Amino acid sequence: MKISRGKINTKPSKKTDNQFHSRFQKVKILRPRFLEIGKKIGTPLYLYDKEEVQKNVQTFKNAFKKEGLNINIFFATKSNYYPGILRTVVQEKEGLDVSSERELKLAIEAKAEKIVYTGPGKTEKDFELILKYHKKITVNLESIRELKLLAEMAENKKATMRCGVRIYTKMQTGWTKFGIPLENLKTFFHEARKHKSINFCGIHFHISYNKNPEKYVKTFKILSEYLKENFTENERKQFQYIDMGGGFYPQPFEGTHPWNREEDSMEVPDEKTLISTKPGKRYIPIKVDPIEKFAKEISKIYKKEILPILPNISLYAEPGRYICHSAMHMIFKIIDIKNPHLGITDGSNNMIGWERYQFFHYVPLFNLSQFDQKNEIPFITYGSLCTPDDVWGYYIYTKKTPKEGDILVMPFQGAYTYTFAQNFIKEIPPVYDL
Ligand SMILES: Cc1ncc(COP(=O)(O)O)c(C=O)c1O
């Protein structure tokens, strides 16, 4: 079915802290299309917004370009595996980061030519598939066991496998199930060099939820000191890439609930408290540095501490959330009004697979049928799963009290939602490409 295209201004907002404003604008522009799709195709639906992926890839890339660095993006498939997103990233000439057979198959279907394979506990079966596509893949190894197993399997196939190793430092506290401690890099390097089937040339690290560049900068500093002390100039020439993983928190279209600032509780205040909370007090904004600041600080340390000692190096990153966070919207319809402050929708939290809005994040919810971006009223929007843990939000932008049949949108919800969706009670709804 053909749905008319509205004119969309996807230019990033000049004021980086004004994300809410520019996104409200986009919702306003897209509203007729959202409504038309909801009525013609039906609800609930995910809407895939390709232009957001294109914009996010370009903004990420340009932030580093402005600092004189070419960054190689490998989009983290785990953050949203929707094939449309993977295809868009590939069309933008970037790569994919995969962590399982399932994700590798998706990457191959999306015609990815550049793939990094990360993740712990790789098995013989994983390596069989990796070796089948070895020309497109760089493997970030996690242990000596993985190294020896892959080396042997690659040798049997007479293939050479491009590999690096994942390391952790004190900046990756809590992530020690991954990779090897930095102190063991030298031993790992010499072990890898024994195997002709392994082209060992990379270093990988990752840490999630970075709201500023500090952890990348400090990891580069620690790494540089270690490499200077433990590797000869000739050995350092062997390194071809540093993969700094993902974790770049985008400027969010979400806030934390004021009663759960630390995002560590699963308790909700009573309905009376929720309903009486005044506008302006309903969420706490999440403070995040713009990507330009990340790029500036990372580039500075990289040029100062890494490039001079690793002359053949390229910089890789595996952003997930940053690329896909704004690339999906969810539309659903009010089925039942239980009282003026409580309604139930056809779309439910199995669409996102966790109690994100109920306990942790406020995200603006819009009534498309009674559209008013100035009037946010207290209204608890529940999904229709047979459990109380199924909440979209406690407030809604609407002209008047929502009615049965009204279509709602929860916009810009692409990261770790669709990918966590589950057939819990209800089917996972389809995706419609905008
Ligand atoms: C190895 C690796 N790379 C990239 C990512 C993507 O992280 P994010 O979506 O926060 O950018 C993850 C997520 O956990 C990861 O484990």
C-alpha cells in the first residue's frame, strides 16, 4: 500500500541540547503520515525511519572528519537487527558489528562487505561460519582458547583470518568477562604470531552508556603507556586497527523518572502522586555531551598518544544506540478507557521486551488523533498484556482526554527495543518502512 511522503527536515538541531524541540517538530510534520499509516495498515506497528539512520551515520562520521580522522563505523547489530537498518548502514558504505551466527547471517543478507565479529565464548560452529565468509570479517578474539581453535580451523581451510583481541583496563570495570586484561596483551600477541593462519593486527575495547568521552580518552592513555613499555617499534607496526567499541550515548529523547533518578529501582509511586505531578517535574533530563565533543576529545588523545606509536593504525567504532536510537517509532491505538486518567492500548510492552517506560525512562507520548504539543496531561497508558507490568507512560500530549480509537505515537524508540521484543502473550507487530 502506498502512503504519501511528507516533507521532513532531518537536519540536526543547531542547539545540541535542544533535541526535544527538534524532535517535537519532526513529530508534528510526520503526524499526517503516522495517522494515515495507522488507519490504512492498522496498529500496533513499528515504523522504520531510514532518514534517521542516514543522518546519525553522517553526523557520527562528520564529527570525526572535522577533527581530521576517518572513522570506520561498524554498526552494532545487537542494538537493532531490523534488516532495513542493516541495509541502510551498508548503503552508507559502513560496516556491521555482529556477535553471533544469527547476526552474521543477517549481515551477509544485508550484503555487508565489512564485518567485525565480537563477543565472548565463540565456538567451533561460530568459527565455521566465520571462516566461510573470512574475507569480509575481522574477528575480535576473547581468549587464548579462541585463538588456538580459530588458528587450527583456519589452517585446515588454508585461510588467513584477520584478528584482534579484546582487552580490558580499569576503565572497563564490571566488563571483565570479556577479553583479556591489558597486562596479557604482550603474551597474546606472541602466541598469535606463532600461527601463520592468523593475521593478528588489532586491539578492541568496549564499555557501554558513555555520556561523555572520559572513558575512551583514559583507555587510550593507558593503552599507549602499555604499548610503549611492552612492544618494540617493529612490533607496534603490526597493528592495523584499534576498535573502541560502542557506548556513545546519543542526545536523548528521554528523561529519567524523578522518583528513580539512579535507574536502580522497580517501584512506582501511587497513581495519585503520579497524576498530581506538575509539568516541568515529570522527568529529569539526561545530560549527555554532543558527539562533536566525543570526537574532539577522542581525536586529540588518539593523535597525541596513539598515532605516533602505531603508525599503521585505523580507528574503528561500533556504535549501536547512537545510530538506531531515533530510527523507529511505535504507533498503537487506545482500545479501552477505564477512567479519565487510565487507558489501554492495542500495542504492548512485548514490543520493547522490558519495563523501560514503567520504571526507568520518561518519553513523550503523543495523541495523534487529538494532537496538541503544548498540553501534556496526566494519563496512564497501559498496554494490553495480561500483566500490570505493561506501561507506556504516565502522561500524554493531547488536546482533550484521550478517547477509544485514538492513535498514539511513541517516537524515536529504535535502540534496544525492537531487538528485545518478545512473543510474550502477544505477537511481535510488523515493521512498516516510512
Ligand atoms: C562489543 C560491543 N560493541 C558495541 C556495542 C554497542 O553499544 P551501544 O549500543 O551502547 O553503542 C555493544 C553493546 O553492548 C557491545 O557489547
